[in-house]
Amino acid sequence: MTHGKVKLGMLLPTRGLLLRGEQPANMDRIIALAETVEQAGLDSVWVGDSLVAKPRMEPLAVLGALAARTSRVRLGTAVLLPALRHPVLLAQTLATVDLISGGRLVIGAGVGGAFNDDQKREWKAAGVPAKGRGRRFEEIIEIVQGLGSGAPYDFHGRDFDLDSALMRPVPSRKEGIPFLLASHYRARSKAQIRRAARLGAGIISISDTPDEFSQVRQQVAEKAAEFGRDPESLENSFYLTVNMDPDLGAAEADAKEWLTAYYGSDIWGARWGPFGGPERV
């Protein structure tokens, strides 16, 4: 795999604003922050996804608005949960946002968890069974990619069945919208590696150490080659949470409080970070 220039982006606080306990009057602050990121020379802005488990602004609507107010930065999800959605509507929405942005959309996507009560309530609220979500996720990615071709598309799976479905518009790029599929060393999931190698334009990871991330990248690259794909074409993205404060203890305590509120629990403990002064970060 080629090691090119490291590119930096920022996750926008589409959930963070809601944690203040008050309804935002508008999304002016989100738009202004995205514009600042672009002006500062960073490469991308990202938004998270959840319906009711971790409430926030709807990610694709936000990216559509940001597409109209920016001109250069990539616009991404970190991460979208496609299995909560219907693939045909999702494909149409993604293609439309990609057109608005002039081909700047990138979708980090994950299967989604069902490990705590909030997550279980989310699947129930969406009317989607949590069981089988990995299979559903793969079918949705295949359908979104297939509909993006612009040709009548057939798909016959366990969760979805399409006959000569023709979607308009299609994404602005001939190769379609890139999907970076969540892949984590700690998951020790062969299905996750296989899924990313077969369907992804690359991977997005979180909470792994540098060595673990390197191993995941290598595993996906090797499996991609088995599928006849070029490993050098895969993009590697890492979601990193930082908190800068010269006082290390204060930085760690503040970060733990924030992350516990954000996720509902301190799910990765010491794997978060780095926290502290500029030299540590």
C-alpha cells in the first residue's frame, strides 16, 4: 500500500450542540465551522449518524447544506448506519448530495451495534430487526452501488428484492460515491475484513493503536487482492478524538466527561485520545 500525504479533517458537532440541552435555533454554527475548516486549509468535514440512540442532526441533510456553502473540502459521514435505512431512498439521497457537492461526498459506514439498551431501542424505533444487520448492511451497499450505475438494476437478496430499478439522478462521479467501511482490529471479525475488501473504497477505524490499525489495513489489502482488486487504490481513514490542554489531568478528566455524555458510557477507556498539550497531541 502506498503511504501518501496525511490529510486532516474535522468532525462537526451535530450531536455536541444538542448535548447542551437546548434546541439550536438554526445550523448557522455548523455552517460557520465548516467554512472555517475549509478556509484553514483542512481537507474534509464529517458528521456522525444516529436516530434515537445518540440524537443529532440528520447527517445527509446537513451535508447537503454544507455542500452549498463550501467548494473544496470533502464531505463525509463518520459513520453512517445504512442498515437503519431503505437502500433505494438512501441511494437517491446520496446521489443528490453528491451532485450538490460536485462529487465531494465520501461515506464512512458501519453496521451499527446492538449492545446496549439505547442501541436496541434505535433498531426497534426504525422498524428494523437488529439480528441480521450485517447481511442487511452488505445488501444495502451493493444496491446503492448498483443503482448508481444509471442502468436498470436487479437485486435479489434475503432482505431486498429489486426488478429493473432505474434511479435518477446518479452520482456525479462515474466510479460512484466512495464507501469507507468500518474495520477495527479489536473486533477480530473476518466478516468485517471481507466486507471492506469486497465492497469498500477503503476503511475507517477508531480506537485502534497504530500497530493494530496497520494490521487491519494489511488484512483488508490482502483480502482485496484475493477479490481481484488493487490494494493500492484503497483509502485508509482514522477517527481520532483529541482534547488539547497543557494540564494533562484536566484534559483527561474533561475528555472522559464529554465522551461519556456523547456515547452514553466510556466505551473505550484508555484507547481514547491523545489528550494533553500540543507536544503530546
